[in-house]
Amino acid sequence: MITPLSLRDPEIAEQIWSLQHAAYRLEAHAVGVKHLPPLPDTFESVRNSPDTFYGEVTPEGEVLGAIAVTLKKDGAVEITRLMVHPQHLRQGIGRSLLRHVIGEYPNTALFEVKAGKLNTPAVSLYEQQGFVAAGTLMAVPNVELTIYQLEPLKLSSL
């Protein structure tokens, strides 16, 4: 079940921190680097994040995947994290989290997310959900990110 996650709950914050490290270590390995920007986060920096988190949570309270968003000054919603525990990949959790967030902000004109160019599963997920490449940037040396955007209001008027 997808539910809002409270970073004020130490157990939830710890699960998110642990999930983030497991997921982004896997991504770092996949793109051939040792570190990606989310990896240096500490428990405290995750707990103090200004982002809004949603998670796929089991009835027992285990967070299997999480997505975080921030509202930008221009009204766009930026997806800052999308992570699924490596033991639960390819089960539709990432897709469900992404669709949930899009549904949570029905009047948003623009969603934005960045994905490593070599992160084939993430790129595929975003493109399957209608996101289009809108630019690139270098996150760290040798890691090129593609900026993806989705304009759902424009899509629904077609």
C-alpha cells in the first residue's frame, strides 16, 4: 500500500536512509561510479529533508520503495528520489509510486525528474510513463543525467 511517510518517525526515517543506500549503491555500480549524490546522506540529513515522501509499505510496516518530491517555485513538482529495495525490483513498485505521485498533484502542469543516462531501468520507466528528455547535466564526473519532464495537463487535452 502506498502511503505518505513521516520523517519524524525515527523508524521510517531509518528505513528510508537504509533503502536509499541500498538502491543508490546498486545504481552507482550500474553506471560505473563509486558515489552518487544521495549516498553521502546521513540519517539526520534524510530526516531533515524538506521533501515530501511516499512509500510502498507492507502491512508489517516495511518500506519496499519510496518516492520523494519537492514543489518548485514555478509550481512544478520535482521528483528528487525514486528508490526500490534491490530485493523487490521488477515488481511494479517504482511504476506504482510514480503514478501515485502524479495522481497526488492533479493540477500540476509540469513534473520533472533526473535519471542517469546509463540507468536503463529508470530511463525506461520514465519514458513508459510519458516523460520526455528535456536536457542533460553532469551530476559528478562521468555521470551524465538526463532531465525528464512530463506535462500531464497538455497530454490530457490531446
